[in-house]
Amino acid sequence: MCLRTEDGRAVRDLLDLVGDKWSLLIIATLRSGRLRFSALQRYIPGVSQRMLTLEAPRPRT
């Protein structure tokens, strides 16, 4: 796949969203369902409250 095509752009956009350590851990932890913020923090050792605030998905309205 060439990263200069539309498909490649989609892959780059996805990696921009989940390309860091904490985002991937948060996604993996939430794969089985919703968790409260404090529970999510307990499930991911070493993550700070600030990092979760920045990286965790926002509730949909």
C-alpha cells in the first residue's frame, strides 16, 4: 500500500490517533466495554490522571 493514496492517508490518520503508548493501552482496556475513569486508571498501571484526561475517549452526547 502506498502511503500517498487515499488508503494510505487513512492509515496515517489512524496512526496519528493511536500511535502512542497510552492510547493503545486505553483502547485495549476498553475493548470489552465501558469503564469509569477511576476503574480505567486502576486497570492501566503507571498511567497518570493527566494522561488519561488527555488520551481517554470523551463520552458521546
